[in-house]
Amino acid sequence: MVRLQFEAPDGQNSFLNENRIRNEHYAAPNYKQQTHQKYLLDCSLKTINTDRAAQLLIFFSFKDEEHYMTNYNKLVPEMIVSDIRSSLKFYCKVLGFSIEYERPENGFAFLSYNGSQLMLEQDDLHPSPWRVEPLEKPYGRGINLSIECPDVAALARALVLSGYELRKPIETFWYRSDKNLVGQSNFLVLDPDGYLLRFAQDLGTKPVKRDELL
């Protein structure tokens, strides 16, 4: 059982609005929503109004007790994909991402993985300010997404066993950061649309040798 409590001045936080909560599938009275195959939310809502604040108490009951409410990162990439089902199969079933929430009617999903977050959206093929054309595979040329991974060897093995080819095998690097070296084992793989993903395992730090600073 997880209890989340939010406080904000009246009218200043739309998250405290029950309709917003209901629409976003976070919580509502006697409301149940299957948001991911691993857990089922059983939510109850209680709102207590005070002179200067609204206090929201939300109780979540999970089949998967390790799942927790997401804190959204300040920067979250949103990627247009050609087939949302194929992308979700790759990211969730092969790589191990979790679906935080989704809007199937819009072909949209918000995913997380060990603190990393990204959004996927089905291409509707219509001209839009959000769609920089020409949109041709491989998508995302000129950028790679660096994603922290607790065990790159296990993840690389899972990808290969699932039929995906690594663009670059696992290698170890030590990157200089001022007077320290930051260690990392990483590999590269392309997602179904050609977005370049770098999965990296932290190896810690060590000081730079004095002769390397000269």
C-alpha cells in the first residue's frame, strides 16, 4: 500500500482537480484502470478543503508492490513511431520498459526504465508543426538516447536472443570529467524505427593520472 499526499493553494494546481485526475487515469472514486500488465490500480480518493489549501489523499494498491508513481523528468523525449504496437513490444517485452500511462485511442504511451523516461506516439501521417518532414527511416538521425542500465550484458543477450542485432557490441570507456574519469560499459542498438539507443552501465569513477592532465 502506497500513500501519496499533495498540497497546494486552492485553484493553483490542476492536478488537484478531480476531473483532471479522472481524465488522466490517476485516481477517482471507486475507479479501477488497468494501466500495465504487471499491476492493477485500486484507487480511492478523499479531498479535504482548508482555508488556504486543498489536500489530496490517494491510496494505491498494486499487485506489483515495487511499482511507484512516476516523478516526471525535466527533459523527456517524445518520438514519433510508425507502429506503436511494434514499438511497445520492443521497448516493454524485450528491453523491460514499463508503461506509466497510455492513450491507445491516440497511439500514445509514456514509458520508464530505471529512471529514464520517453514518450512514443503513433505517426498519424498528417502535416503538423510537431512532425518535421521528410520523416524517413531511420528516424532520429543525428541523435542517440543514452539510457542507464544496471546490467548491459544481460540486456544485450536478451536483444540478441529476441532477434535484434547490436549496432555496436559492449565496450568499456573511461570519459574524463575534470580531474576524474567516469567509467561506462555500453552498447548501441536501433529501435524498430531506427532511433539509436545507447544502453550504459555505470562503472564508477577514478582520478585522472597527473601526466594525463598535462
